[in-house]
Amino acid sequence: MEAEKRKRLRIGVIGCGRISDLYQEVFRILKEQIEVVIAIDKRVERAERFVESFPGCVSATSVEELISYKPEIVHILTPHFLHAQQTITCLQAGIHVLVEKPIAITLSSARDMIKVADQTGRKLAVISQNRFIEGITEIKRQMLANELGELKGVWSTLHWFRPASYYACDWKGRWETEGGGVVMDQAIHSLDLVRYVIGKKVVSIQAHIDRRVRTEIEVEDVADAVITFENGVRYSFFATNYHVTNSPIEIEFLFEKGTAKLVGQEVIIQKQGEEELRIRPKGRPLMGLSYWGDYHLHQIQDFYEAVRQDKQPHFAPTDAVETLEMVLGIYQSAKENKIWKK
């Protein structure tokens, strides 16, 4: 029975674009646990390039071809607007799905995905890899244990750079296909981490978005908001992708008895009257862009173990829906020029 549990899982990949390089490395690290059987992309040459690393793996261009190879798990790495339908198609074919963020670009689509996962009994999870950062785990632990006292407030900043070439494709920079700009595509990770640590519902958002530098796109290149949680905590949020470089994300939680701050992937906890505690990342550095972080491996391993042991992944897809609701609340508030309320 134990040998059956440890058999190599059959893996499929939908989408062989930029972030697939990182997945290639993760799959090589986990080669004793998995067999990558098929990768598809609308541009077959990208799929062909991807499968070169995996002997016996085939390339194709359609989801139907992927399903015919009967993978147990599919990773969906495609443009945001495709997540919902591709996920639902795979779930209905009996395949477990781990999809890149965001779960979808509308709440109705996201909820449909979860409904189908429940109906089919297949597992569904959404990449939120930064939750696995050791320092974030420690902040959450200390907060739940009330070691830092009452949480008074939170702020986060994201100063990144996306050149015009980043948007030179057929889906980025458009509301219909990307679903948003710096908030949906980059700062969603900051929003998700803050919501995860606080562990409470968002009740109101007052936000502003704009296009200041990347004026050739439809979506925003800067955003700010005050976000209020049901426990009264206010979160001051700022993000832009017109900076000159990709500076480390900063998130600071201000408590009654000290502070806890994330800078990049390092956390500094400073309790009153004590020496600061620095928790540096222990994750295995992965290839790819630095702002993707080093924790995809952790979440992918967690999902594989959930499939093997027939248990729920560490983070439920409903979590991703609440983060998406936060993002869409920012957009609704900004577009209507009024406070969004739950």
C-alpha cells in the first residue's frame, strides 16, 4: 500500500510561457516523484522546447490532447482569462488542478471552479507560494498565540518595473484578458499575505488607480487603498510597476507589543524590550525571476502530497476567492469613486 502511495504521479502542463521555466526546475527536483507526460501551448514550439527536459514527454496544442494522456495532476500556467474554463474542463475529466494566481478574473468564474471541484471530488488549489515563507508562518503563529498583542495596523508597498515590452503580447494590459494591472498581476501576493496573516474578512475598501507611465495599456500601473477588516484593523496599500527596478516588497504589521516586517522574503520581528528576530528564507533558490520567490516548490509538494494521501491541500481555493474579492473591491471602489463595502 505504501509503495502505491509513492508511485510517480503523472503530470500535465497547460501553458509554456515565462513562468514555465520555474516549473521545469521544480519538476527536475521532484523527478523521483513525478512523470511529466504532456505539455501544451497554443504555440507548439514553446511546448516542444518545454518537453526537451523530460524524456518521453509529448508536446501538443489542445486541452483535449492533454486529457487523452490521462495525467493525474495538471498545472495551469496560462493567461488569467483562460484559468476558469481550462480548470473546469480538467476537473470534469477527473484531473486534479493546481492553477497559477489569480484563480480567475471574476468571482462567478472562481466560484464555478470550486463548485465543479466539489462535484467531481477532484482537488483544486491556487498558487499562493509566499504563504510558505518561514517568517510569514512565524508571524501567523505569534499572532494566533497573542505574543505580539493586538494588531493595530498594516502597510505594504510594492515598487516594481514592467517595461513596455512586458505588455507586447495578446493578453496583458487588457481588462478583458488580464483582469487588471499592477493590483491583479503583481500586488495580489501582498494583498493575499496580509489577508492570510490577519485571518479576518475585509469589510470596506477605498481605493484609487491610475495609468501614469504605461499609458498605452488599458489597466492601471499604480494603485493605493485603505482596506478595513472586520476587526477594525486598517491596511494602507500602495503598488506601482513604473519604478526603475524590482525592489523588494515590504509589508509591516504593527502590534501592541512590537512589529513584524517582511522585506522581500526575509522577516524581522521586533518585540518591545527584546532583540530583533530575523528569519531568513530557507527555501531552495529556484531559477527564474527573483520576484517569483523560492517557494513554488513548497506549495507544489504540498499539493502532490494532498493528492497522494487524499487530503485537502494546505490552502483551500476559497481562500483564493477571498483574495480575488479584495482585488476586485479595489477596482470597483476606484472606478466608482466610492467606498466598496462587503
